[in-house]
Amino acid sequence: MSHTGSGAAATAVRPGRQAGRSAPPPDPAPRPRRRLDLTGALSPWLFLAPALTIFALFKFWPMAQAVAMSLHEVRPYLGDRWVGLDNYTQVLTDEDFLSAIGHTAVLAVGQTGGSILLGMALALLLEGSAKHLWVVRTAVFLPTVVAMAVVAEVWRILYYPAPDGTVNTVLGWLGMGPSQFLNSQDSSLLSVMAVGIWRGAPYDMMIFLAGLAGVDRNLYEAAAVDGASVARRLWHVTFPALRPVFAILFTLAAIRGLRVFTEIFLLTNGGPNGATEVMMTLIYKLGLERGELGVAAAGSMLLLAATVLLTLVVRLLRSRAERKVA
């Protein structure tokens, strides 16, 4: 009896195929080739072109010109003269520049550390969801949004060096002072540093508040149940959670400290006797007051290199820390 139905056709072994093996999968259908849509690819760049052109014209072209000027003795109307690295050598060996580099480093370290510590303390005090806290936060944040010229004038009044000056009066209550503040070589740099900390701490506070909002509250409750004190909760819960915030704030505050100019220019203009001279004020004086544009451009390039190096070091340390945690 011969089988002629569909079941016999399904179980039949085709010629060339071994019994017991499944049939090979069919060849995938060829994918249709994507058509290159030039209009879609170029449309975003056409919209961005005006902004990119303006950005390159006012950002990168002056930077390229500064690099070229740093290698020349700039002589307006007479033609620039190639001097190679002499301008950089002068910057790195001149006593005024070395003194300005030292003041810049001290000011950057002091303002960075002071503003971060004060901002952290303010954030811990003002952290919470109570409605009345926004009034206090707004009042604390005011120094950051006020124009630096106004801040400098207010602090100049507060720093009035007479015994009846505002800050000297407070120091008198504590049995200290009076101090000359901005008029003394010993206290002028610290006085400017205090103004920078006072103005930068509220900015750091807001970033800390944003970081604290992301900390898991269950960790605080678990630590409290285990009997951890407030200090141990801060050390073992808050600070590890704020590690990325610290990295961002350190980078921003350090760059802000390296590029400090307005506070120095308005409060002391580098005085007295160069006690508060920093890189930015010295570069300004060399370029726009003494006409040594090549040396000033070399100083600007070195300051830019220090800023880029600092940023890269922070990013490297942060990436290493993240790999260890992972």
C-alpha cells in the first residue's frame, strides 16, 4: 500500500539528506540597502552653521591669534618679530610672574577649599523640604547674583581700616584688631580670599543641595537604627553619595580661582606693592597698559595649559575612583 497523503510527504527523506537531521534554515532575505539621505544628514548642520561660525570666529580665531602672538614680539604698525619661546622663558623666569603665580595658587587653593567647606555647611543646614527654607536659600544665594562691582564696594566699606570700621568693630568685640585689611601686605591677600569665599560658597551650596536631594533616605534610617551618630552618618552615607558633586565643584572652583581677576582689580589692583598680584591682573597690565602683548599672550597660554591640565587630572582621578567602585 503506497502513502500519497501530506503526512507521508512530511516524513519522507529527501535525496542527499541524512535521516535524523533537521533541515537547514533558509537563507535570510537580503536586507534592502539604505539610501543615503544627504538632505536629512545635512539639515542639522545647516541650522547649526551660523552659530558654529560665530563661535569659531569669536572663540577659536582669537585663541589662535594669541598662540601666534605668544611666539612673536608684537610691534603694532612695525610688523611682528619672531622670538620663538623667549616670551615663555621670560614668563617662567621673571620674578613678578613667579610671584603672581604663587599668589594665584594660594588664592585658588584657599578660595576652593573655603567655598566648598562653607557651601557644604550651608547645604546641610538648609537642606529639607520645608516651604520657608526657600526664603533663606534665596537670601544666602544673593551674593552670587550681585554684580562684582557692587560686592567690591560693599566690602571696601566693611574693610574700612579705622578702628570704627565695621569689621574692625567686630574684631574689637573679640579683643582683636584693628587690621588694615586691604592696605597691608600681610592681610590683603587673605582679605580678598575671604571675599571670594563669601561670594562662591552660595553657588557651591546650591550644587550640594541638588546632590543631597539624590541621597537615599533609607540609608539614613538604616544607619540610625544601627546606632550611628550624626557624624558617622555624614561620613559613611552623605560624603560617599556626594563624591561626584565634590569632583564637579573642585573643578569649577579651582578654575574660578585660577582665573580670578575682578575681585583683585576692583579691591586692590594687585597692591599693596604687588602683594595681591595674580596672573590675570599681571597679564592685563602687561598687555593693555605696558604694550607687551607677546609676553602677555605667553602668560595667557600658560594659564590655559594649567587649567586644562587641572581639568584632565580631576577627570582621570574621578574615572579611576568610579572603576574602583564598579
